[in-house]
Amino acid sequence: MTPAELADTVLSAARSAFAAHGLDTAALPATTTVERPRNPEHGDYASNLALQLAKKVGANPRELAGWIAAELRDADGVDSAEIAGPGFLNIRLSAAAAGALARTIVAAGEAYGRGDALAGQKVNLEFVSANPTGPVHIGAVRWAAVGDALARLLRATGAEVTTEYYFNDAGSQITRFARSLYASATGAPVPEDGYAGEYIAEIAADVVTRNPGVLDAPAEEALETFRVDGVALMFAEIKTSLAEFGVHFDVYFNEKDLHDRGELTAALERLRKQDTVFERDGATWLRTSEYGDDKDRVLVKADGDWTYFAADCAYYLDKRERGFDKVVIMLGADHHGYIGRMRAMSACFGDDPDANLEILIGQLVNLVKDGQPVRMSKRAGTVVLLADLLAALGADASRFALAWYSVDSPIDLDLDAWAKRSQDNPVFYVQYAHARIASLGRNAADLGVERGADFDAGLLAEPREHDLLKALAEFPAVVAGAAELREPHRVARYLHALAGTYHRFYDSCRILPQGDEKPTELTRARLWLVEATRIVLANGLHLLGVSAPDRM
């Protein structure tokens, strides 16, 4: 029995109790939930339904809980239902009902843990969005890991998700990038506001190879070549490095397209129709201060040039016109100031920022090795790169480590700790649990022991078996909560706890026969439980973009 099934059973018992005692069944909710009590001695699950409803129907909470408990005790799969405190219900499942969860999980396979809480919602999720002026740095890497995991979680809860990478190839930083490439190719000093690092020399040399004679062309013509080809080469490298990290985007959106397609003008006209635009000092402004921003924002400067904020407006409108109900944007630690202006901009378009726009801010990541901060990348010149992290940990450990922490907390990522092949390393601990189960399956096959088509769920009555079943039952709620709260770290922490529960079960409950022993019905029941655990570990790791190895 899953927690959702037990919750339905509690609600059904409440309906019967209400009918038997003449209470208004209209007061009953359409759904309810059950929770794991903090103290396992209080039962498998607890319900506060009686407390929620007592005042509405004019009943004493404990008396109402007693009526519901009496109905529950006759329900299939319920071993006991007791009243606690002011009106809580503590419920214990029968061994057969608890053990049947293994059957449910194995039957569901990859679908176990998925739900439909966000069904029908169309979400645009933008993350990373580093400008193509340098390789992917460690700050963007955190969003790559968390953003990709969040996309997987949202899809697992029923949302239709499009992941998007927005790159700015229309601004002044691209001009500085082109000048830096040109200077490197000609042997000139790096421009004062330019970019440095070995990657600049590498790309500059590549541009020259692809365009023989570019250095003999007039400076402006050569600069344009370095801009166009340099950006293309840099962005190709960004895509390749993200792919090596296991991150792929559905859409790569070019800011230049907003300008070329006239979308900035269209967005301005839409805002004018909303009567949220005004003119002052020769510039065109948006009335964001009337919608919670700390000041109004310029859209068109007095010299006629568009501002970056105007492009932000056009890009937001583009997403909404593509049919997305919610626009989710993941930004770096230095972007807190964007929240107020972006929410105000959404409101200026006539949207509800609470419903249509969500901005997530991630905190900084510092790499530590041998107890000291990792030095800046030689290739980048100024920052630590994704390539440096992959070289130190590989994609699996990197992704799990970055998803392990809440994104609203800065982290010092200890490379030595996350590279260890020991139980102290969370990703190793979880992956080892999966590999251990896979090894057990191979051993069972060698012994000719099969799980069979079904099993006696009531045999899974040992305390460690019960603990493992309760942990497996939590997975759907963990997934739903992680998606709703935008917190993939909840999945990582759950998997670590589940691995520990499995290891304790394995150490206490012998699974395969030894010597001349023959397999028993308990052997088969435990093989079902083990396979259910493997499925949940694999499903959870997949949500984080981490592999579930069969061997380690």
C-alpha cells in the first residue's frame, strides 16, 4: 500500500464515520494526506484529518478521531489505528499491505515516483545562459546541474517543459570579445576592457586558420570576421562542454534575433497599449516603479539605442507568446536586483508575476582541494571552468555534488571528499547501493534463483524490511516536493538516506541461500524488495542526471 492509497483509505473511513454519526459529508475534503510520524514507535503513518474537520462539523476532535479509527480498523491492509494527542490518528499497516509496495514499484518500473501534480502546465525553464565570450565557468556549472535536474523533476510531475539557453551576441561585451581576439591574432596588447586567457589565443588562431587573409583585411572588416566566427567557435565549445556534463537544451535563443525580427519594437508597442510607457528627457521609460520596482526603467535611451532591459522585455514577451504559462529564469548570485524589475515588467505586460514569472537565484560555488581554494584556470585566466571540475570529479560526482546542496546557500566544494571511493562520499554511497543490488542479481542468476512472477508480501515482516518499505514509499512525495519547491537537493538527500536504509537491511536480512540451502518464499519476497529498491535508486539518480552503475 502506498501513502496515497492509505490516504484514500483514511478518507473513505471518514466518509463512513460521518454517515454513521449524522455528520455533514460536504465538509470532507476531496483528498487528504498521511505523514510519517517522527517517532516510528507511534506507527507507520499519521493523519490529522479529524483535527482539521472537527470544528467544521461541531465534533470533539478526539471523539471524531475515534469514529474514524473504528472504521479504519476494518479496512484492508490496516493492522491498527490508534488515537493520539488531541485527535491524531496513528496507523500501522499489515505486513502484507506494506510489502505489496514492492510489487507496485516493480510493476511501475521507470514510472514509479512520477505524478501529475503539474499536468497541463507549460513551463519555459531558462538556465546557464552564459555569454559566448568564454568557456563555461564554475558558477554557471551549478545552474547547469541544478537546472537540468529541475527540468527532469518538473517533467516527472507532469509539466510540459522546454529548456532554453539565451545567449547575448548583440551587446558591447561581444565587441570587446572580438577586439580581444583580433589583438591576440595580431600580437597587440589585450584591450583594457578585453578578455584574457589561453582560450582567446586558441580561438583567434582558429579564426585565422578558417579565414586566410583576414589579417590583411581592413580592421573593421577583420573585426567583424573575428566577431562572427569567434562567437560561433566559442558557443560551439560551450555546447560541447555542457554535453560532456550531460546537459542539452531544447532551444538555443539568440538575442540578435530579437533585434533582427523587430521584437523589441513589438514589445514596446504592447507596453504602450498597456499604458505603462512614458517619455522623459528624450528617453522612453517603463513605469516599473508602479509595480514594485525601486525605480522606473529606460527602454530606449535619448540617443535612440535600445537598453538591455528592453531586450529582457522582448524576450519575456516572446516566451509568453510561444504559449508558456510560466517563465522560470535561473540567475547567478549577483542578480538579486533583477527580481524586482523583472516582476514589475511582467505586471506591465498585464501578467500576474506570481503566476507567470519565477526567478531563482543561485549562490556561489568555491572549489577546494587539499584544504585550499582551487587556483583560477590557466586557460580562462580569470575563473575556474567546467572542464576543471570534470577533470577532477567526472560528470556523475560533479552533478550529484552540485545538486547535494540547497541552491540558496553558497558552497565550498571539497574535491578530495567528492572524489573518494568510500562511504563518506554521498554519490559513491548511493551508486554503490545500486551496484550492490545489481551484483546480487547476477549472483542469484548464477545460483539459478529467480524472483518469480509474484511473492507473498506478508513475509516481509522484519523491522529492517519494514524500514526499507517505508523509505521506498516516500519517493513519490519527495519528487513532488522537490519539483514544487524547486529543490533538487531533496532528491539527492533522499537517495543517500535510502542507500543507508538498504545497506542496513542487507546487513541484517540474508537474501540468497548459502551452501546447500534451497530458495524459499522469503528468498523470493526479498528479491522483489531488492529489485524495488534498485528501481527507486535508478529513478532518483536519473532525475539528477547521474548514472546508476551495475558495477563499481
